[in-house]
Amino acid sequence: MAQGFSAALAGEVRARRAVLRLTQHDLAQLAGVSERFVRFVEQGKPSVQLDSLVAVLETLGLELKVAARTSQAARAAGQPAENSAEQ
């Protein structure tokens, strides 16, 4: 699942950077991170530093949101699904 998230994030960052006509170097300088870091994000590297990632996303006008969802762990703990109707 983490790989799916990393790949989706990578695609969004690449696409937004292209729309803004920024090079990886430009983005790195504007965000205050290394060009290597930008490459890692765009390659979907699953382990990146969160504060640096947030700086890149903010520079591109993107945001990272965290939302509750039913996970395997929640189901195992007997918690109801987020979207299930109560009776």
C-alpha cells in the first residue's frame, strides 16, 4: 500500500511541476531542498523526510491530507467501517 501512495504522490508532484514549468533544480531551490530529494520524491522513493516533502508540496501549491479510513488493523479491533450505515 505504501508503494501505491508513493507512486501516486510522485505522479502528482511531477505533473504539477510540469504545469508550473519548473525544472527539478528550480523546484529544489524554491523549496529549499536538494535536487536529489526532488528526484527521490518523483521516483516514488518510499522513505522521504516529511518536512522536506511538505516544503516541496507547499512550493507546488499542493497539500498532504490525512483522513481516517478503515484499515485491516481497525477491522481486527472490531471497529465499524467508516462508511457503513448504522441500524
